[in-house]
Amino acid sequence: MLEVRDLHVYYGGIHALHGISLRVPDGQIVALLGANGAGKSTTLRTIAGIVKPSEGDVLLDGESLIGLRSFEVVRRGIAMVPEGRRVFTNLTVLENLRLGAYARRDSNQVIQRDLQEIFNLFPRLEERKKQSAGTLSGGEQQMLALGRALMSKPRILMIDEPSLGLAPVLAQDVFEKLKELNQAGQTILLIEQNARAAMSIANYAYILETGNIVLEGPAAELAQQDEVRKSYLGVH
Amino acid sequence: MTLSLFFQHLANGISLGSLYALIAIGYTMVYGILRLINFAHGDIVMLGSYIAFYGVVMFFLPWWVSFPLAILLTGVVGIIIERTAYKPLREVPRINLFTSAVAVSFLLENLGLVIFGARPKGFHRPPVMDTVLYIGGAAVVSYTPIIILTALVLFGGLMFVVHRTKVGMAMRALSKDIETTGLMGVNTDQVITFSFALGSALAAAGGILWAIKFPQIQPLMGVMPGLKAFIAAVLGGIGDITGALIGGFLLGIAEIMLVAFMPNLAGYRDAFAYSILILLLLFRPTGIMGEMEPEKV
């Protein structure tokens, strides 16, 4: 289980996170919702070791990850799909996926087998494995970013805005894949502005406003609350 | 001009070009990854040739031991410079990094003056590199083909590392996006250090071959090749390794041909190279291989 305790982060003089606490139990999808600038990305980037918190703790199975650099966090089992996908457009699709497995000590055979699993999940990637990632469409790049993160065999997969910039149909695709992965046992921490889509697949959700968690609960219950419906689901 | 004379000039241009290219690779790799023009790179060239020189005259090593050893040791010097002068400045404004690079350059040059002395030293060509060969009617001293062949072998090795190995893949990823490369579990500091070592080793090879071609070494000898190689790197498109090779060969051949065809302009040889730089910066700042990227907001 991933646990974040009382996290405070200052970002260029701005107090971006005012003591965030959350839990991501094994096997669940947890969604972190909120408007632009609420601190969702900062939370993820702090867990990933990119941003250093001024206070608080991040624990994976009780072990603190504070002070680790991002490559060490990945090696502990937390992978991140960054906002805007950020695939390596100068590398081929296959190289992007192999880079995801960079830190693994497994034999080439094992990695080859995992690659095949990714290709089974995203057949388009196999068709295009020799192409440079820059030639992929936005939806395909999102699949690649997801596949790349999965290649590290993460205990916990963190995803920052998977639907950003995607046509609704493609975004739906991405959420379907996430559900599929979760059913196969993958633990997921998801950030999303499209609260409706996120709540439809999440077990539990937290709602962030200007660096504070203002609401939390099982996603299905949260979706029934008036406040949430008004502010985040657009129902009046 | 007879055909054989033309080929002689061409061979000469290619060998000079391969030296520019060897040195240009270090500039372009460091720029590609850190967006830093490593002003000290030319002085690394000097250091490589001095270490090779002292290996032979002071430690009585055979040249085929001393030269590779010098390449290796200069690679280590590259690591030390990166760790002490550049790595601590990675999070601060880039101007500090540039200033530090200039400082390292002056430091190396002046250490060279103090330790090696200002007087130029004669670099002894190994005898196998000093015999005259007749290739298709053209007379060539053996060092010319040896320089070209050595450079080609090194380029081949570099291409293999960059395109066929895991660390090479990480280097290419790093040049695109350092933060995301870290998210792949890559220890980015290690890869950056490795790139410095590689660039410095190739610069040392360039310096040794330079000293074989122009067999006199002195502590400021790296300045001119460094500047020319920098022009070559910009010409090819800085940040792109293939571009550095193309730029190096083009500049070397162009320089030699200018002198060959217009001997009365021979004195303007360096001015010619700088003119290319100015024109390039005016009309195609991204170089031959560089892509025009729209300014990010």
C-alpha cells in the first residue's frame, strides 16, 4: 500500500500542498480529482521524487520514499505516466518500451515476454514498433506512455491526466484499458479533470482544492453527493 | 591542378575534417544533453596530446600503450571536470554553468603553462605513421590514412554505443527529456557523466591525432581546434552526432580546398571558418541536421 502523510510542498515560494494525506490500497484504483492548479500533479510529482516536500512522508509498505531520487522511486516499484505523455519522440516505439524496463535486472527473455504482453494489450504499438514515437497519434502516444510505465512492472502505477488532449472516444479507450489492467491486479493512482470518467472506474476518490483535500470517499458514494455533482460532474 | 594533386588535397581535407569531427562530437553530446557549450573542450584536446607525449618521453611506454592510455585518462579527467565544475551547477541559472566552463578552460590552459611549460614540444610520430605511401600516383604520408581510419573506427564505435546499447538509448532519451528519463529508472547523473567521459576520450584521440598531423604541442594548442570543431558542430546542427561528423568533414575539406584552389587566400583560412559560422547563425542557426523547432512558450 502507498500512503501519503501530511504532505507539504512549496513550489517556487508558493505553498502548493497544505498537508495532504491519502492511501492507495493494493489492487484498487484511487482517483485524485480537482480543478487546474489544485495540486494534483504536484502530489504525484512529489511521490515520484521529482519534487521535494518540506514536510510529511510518503510510504510504500511502511518504508519511507522521502529523499529518494526519481530513478530510485521507480526501482522501488512506483511508475508514473507524466502529464502530456512525454514519450521520447526521437526513439522508436520499441525503444520507448525497452527504456521503461531500463532498471530491471530480469533476463532478456523475461522482458521479451512482458513486451509481448504490452503488445497484446495495445496491438497498435506492435504494428508500429519500428516507427519513431513522434509519428504516433495522441491516443497512440498515450498507450505508449502507459505501456512504457508498465514495462517497469510497477507495484503502483501513477497516471497524470490520461484523457488530456484526447478525443472523447479515445479517452474512453484509455479508461477501458485502465479498468482491464486493474482487473488483472494493477494498483493505480489516477489524476483526472474528467471527474465523471475517473469516478466510473475508481474504487475511492479524493477531491483536492487549492492544496487541501476537501472531500474523500468511495467513488460511487462521492458521485451521489450534491456538492460533487455540482462542482465536478456538471449536474445542476 | 592534376588529378593526383587533387586527391592529395582531398585526403588532406578528409583527415583534417576527421579531427574536427572527433572533437565536435564532444561539444555536440554535451550540448544535446545539458544545453551547455563546454568551452573547456578544446583544452581537453591539449591535455590528451600531452598525456600521450609524456607517456612516451617520460615513462618510456611504447606509443601503442601510451596513446590508448592517454585517451582513457583524459576520459577520467572529463569525469572529474563534470563532477566538480558542472554537476553542482545543474539546478542554477545556465549562465553560471557557462561561466564555470570558461573558468575550467582558463584553468586547464594555465595549469598547462605552469606544469608543461610554455615552450612548444616536438611530438614524435611513430615511424609507421611517418612513411611515404604512393596511392594511385599520389604521394601520401602514412599518417593521413591512419588518421582517417582511426577516426572512422572511433565513429563506428560511437555509433554502436549510441544506437545499439542500453546506455546509448538512455543518452538519446536524456537529450530529449531529462526528467522523464529519470522516471524510467535511469540514473541520469551516471549517464551524463558517461557522456562527458566519452566526449573527452574522443577529444583526446583527436588531440593525439592532431599532434601526429601537426607534430608540435603547446598548452594553447587546443584553442583553435576547439573553436573550429565548435563551428563544425554548429554547422552540422549542434546536438546531433551525425551532424557533428558531417560538419567536421565539410569544414576540413572546405578549408583545405580553399587554400588549394586559391593559394593567395591561404591567410584567410581561419577567417573563412568564422565567416561560415556567422552566415550560419544568420541564415540557418539550427545547422544542416538540426530541425527548426518552434519556440516553446
